[in-house]
Amino acid sequence: DVAVDNHAMNGRSSLSFINEGRWDAVLAKLKKGDYVFIQFGHNDEKASEKLHTDPGTTFDDNLRKFVNETRAKGGIPVLFNSIVRRKFCQDAAGQFTDSLLDTHGEYLLSPKRVAEELNVPFIDMNKMTHDLVCQMGPEKSKELYMWAGKKDDTHLNIKGSRVFAGMAIDA
């Protein structure tokens, strides 16, 4: 009895999602009791004027907007932080280790901070996906990402999408 209405669009940040009217489209359909899963950060990090926000200020403000406007319509907001990028550290010999580099920095903290401030459920997707990718290691974790031809350590393939979505559902 659950219907999912996915308004996500690749390459969008919290800023461009608002400026392109995508958030207005979510609000127009939102009904009392609907859950709104909110996850941004990957593209907010980019330098582009159309995408960039800053953690602690504009990024947090956009997340607050999503939460407050969802609640105003009777919806239930849930904040998530970004999934991990598959960026393994290398040792002095150039061999990959089982540790991942943090590529998101402060963008991981904003959703948690806003969730605590506004008393909203928060799902730490970064920690969950980080732990899984580390456990799988540098080679096996390629099975989750777009490694068909191009080496893409950010975007998931179908298997990775299903695994990470399952983790979100369980959480």
C-alpha cells in the first residue's frame, strides 16, 4: 500500500532543486501523513553558482525549508546524508587500502544538525554505506558502482541502488 513518488533528478543540488521548481512540485502533491525523504549534498559541494551551497549556512537553510514546508502541509520529513563515494586510500606503494577518503566533509553534518535542531528523524546513509563499501574492499565494491566502461565511484548501478535502498528501508 506504499507508493513512491521520486522527484530526484541527477546533477541537482538543494539550491537548483528549489530554483527549478522541483520542490514546488513536491509540495503540490504532498498530502497530510506523507513521508518526504530529503537527501542532498553531493551536488551542493560543486563550485557552480547554480548548485553550490555552504554547510552551516545556505545548505542548512535549504534543508530547514524542506522540513518546515513539509510539516506545514502535514507531511513527515526524514533527513538523510549522502552515500559514500567509493574513493579508497592508497598506501606509499600505490596499493589501495581498506580505508575510504571522506569526500563530503561538512556536508555530512548539516542534515544531522538540522535534524537535531528541528527534531526530525535522521538516517546516516554515509556511515552505513561507508561501512559496507569498506567491508567489501576495493575490488568487490566495484559491483555496486557504475564501473561498466567508465570508472564512476559516485553513481550506483542497479545492484548498488537496490542494496543501498534496502539499507535505507531497514534504517
